[in-house]
Amino acid sequence: MGASKTDHFTEEQNQIAIVAKALGHPARIAIIEYLLKVNACICNDIVNELPLAQSTISQHLKELKNAGLIKGEIEGNSICYCINETTFNVLKEYFSRIIFTVTNQKCC
Amino acid sequence: MGASKTDHFTEEQNQIAIVAKALGHPARIAIIEYLLKVNACICNDIVNELPLAQSTISQHLKELKNAGLIKGEIEGNSICYCINETTFNVLKEYFSRIIFTVTNQKCC
DNA sequence: ATTTAATATCGCAATATTACGATATAGATT
DNA sequence: AATCTATATCGTAATATTGCGATATTAAAT
């Protein structure tokens, strides 16, 4: 095994899971925070910031991009990776909805 | 390999990653949504709801519990699993902070 | 035209995750 | 006491993830 049974879940459930999974690694969280901090953004900076090899960071960036959490634009020699606000908003809305529902419950 | 280099990241980065990772599976998202829906909560219900074996669901519940996303209280024969609002709040706050920071940036 | 710099991809090894069936455990029911 | 019901744990197979070094690739600088 090792593969998830995605077929049996809703589109939204799979989508949220994909995004959450992409955030499920401290290096990727650190990358997001670094992008926030520097505002402008070039991958090679991150290589000096994180204790990981360049190839590993490139891989993490790819996963963040696939999940729609960051956008990357080629800018001459380097690449401008930025936060994709939209996806983070989807997450925030989703969690807000959960919290709202829980708060209005009486169980536990 | 297969293990993350958690040592080199901050406590918060690791914590957020752990919680996000726990949500990074559609079955676990479905479990959360089911808990929300039924309000009262017994694991065995979920077995009839999801296309997964009882042992698999038990495993997923364990991971959600370890990440602090749900709480479980033994209630006689069965177990009352409920959403742990606190952890969801932490997530929401974290994403809100990200969105706030991004919105006030001019890059990209 | 070469070289340099920034990034991506490949191939691999180590480990983690997912899922299942079988079995254990523990309280409830008979 | 025996059985049922709900849940957890174990063992195992299949697959995914993490991380690295080596090697592309592509644009910039010399």
C-alpha cells in the first residue's frame, strides 16, 4: 500500500488534503515563512537559509507549487517564487467554517 | 531517508507541520467532517461511513489524536471522539497571519 | 564561445505511510 | 460465565516521501 483511496472522497476533501499535505513538512513551512519574510524571492537564497541540499529544496518548492501554495515566475536567470494568497485563503475559510460549526455544538 | 530533519526548524514550524500533515489525507478530512456533522461521535459509525477497514480508521483516528486535532474520551463500551477546537484555532490564526502579511506586500 | 550562476531532474538508499486481515482487549449484554 | 460490540494493536505488503549527489539545463556574464 502507501497510496490513499482518493476515489471515495469528495473533490473538496481531496483538495484540502493535498494542500495540507504539502504544508506537512517543516522545511516547506520554513520556505513559506522565508518567502513571507523576504517579500522578493529567489530559490538560491533559501539554500543558504535552510540546512538542506539545493536539490532537496527544489523538490520542496515543486511540491508547494503543485499544491498551489506558491507561484513561480521565471525572471531571467533565477525564479521568483511567491505565496499564492488564494490557496491560503481557501484553507483559512475552511478552518473558519470548522471552528464556527464546532463552537455552535454542545457535544464534548 | 524518509525522515524529516526536524532538528533544524523552529518549534512552531514543526508543530504546524505536524498538524498539517495529520490533515494531509482525505480520509482524515472526511473523519473531521463526519465528527462535525454528527456532533456526538462514535468511531464505529465512521466505519460504516467510510470505505476503509475498521483497523485503518482506528489508525487515522490515532494520528488525528496525536496531532491534537481530536480528543477521545472512553464512554463505557465505545469512545467519544470530538474535534479539538484549540488546535484548529491555532491553524486558523497561523494562516490568518500569513494572509495578513502577504496582503501587505507588494511583490508578485 | 566559455564560463558562471541558478535551478531542475535523475537515480538511489533509507525510512514513512497506507491499508488490510488477524488478533487482542475490555466493557456490555445475555 | 459466555458472548457480543467497539476499539486498538500487530504484522505485513505495497507504495510514497525525504534527502542526497551527480548531472542536466538555461540564461547571464566574461
